[in-house]
Amino acid sequence: MTYTEAPVLSITERAAAALHDIRMQDQVPAHHYLRVGVKGGGCSGLTYILDFDERREFDDLIQISGIEVLLDKRHALYLAGMEVDYQQGLNDRGFVFNNPNAKTSCGCGTSFSV
């Protein structure tokens, strides 16, 4: 397995533990990796992608916090410096994207613009 050298983003320990639990619970195949990216849509223009997927043509494979992450090279500009976290509060539960590149974001926190 060949990994790119420097991670573009970070994953907190809480998020890594939650992703590990999801991987085990959903019995994700070994040849699927965590995909972190963006796609057009949402209230603010772009929406985050966080899912398990197979490697594609433009993907870099990055090791972050013990997790093998797929990152489409074309998305790196939007995700540079981003932190993926996981919250387990009474009112908020789920993955949180702390993105320094986002100029605006919607109330749900999964849509942003640059």
C-alpha cells in the first residue's frame, strides 16, 4: 500500500473511534476506504462526502489517525487544513467538519461555500 506523504486534513480521536465502530457495525469490506471529499449541492453550494468507498483514478490514499483515507486530488483545495470531529452531545450528535476554507456554512454544518 502506498500512501501520500502529508495528510491534507486531520481526524480527531473521537471521530476515528466512531468511524472504526461504523466500519465494524456495517461490516465494510477491507478493500473499501474512508472517502472524504466534497460535491456540489446543499444550501451553501458544496456538501461534504464522508463514506466508505473503493479507490478511483484521481484518489490519493492517506493514512490519518490509523484510518486509510481516500482523497480525490481535485478536492484537496477545499479540504486543506480541515478537521473531522465527532460530537456526542444531548442536542448534537454526529460528524463535524471544521473547515478553515469555508467562507459560509449552513445551519446543519454539512454545506459550505469557499
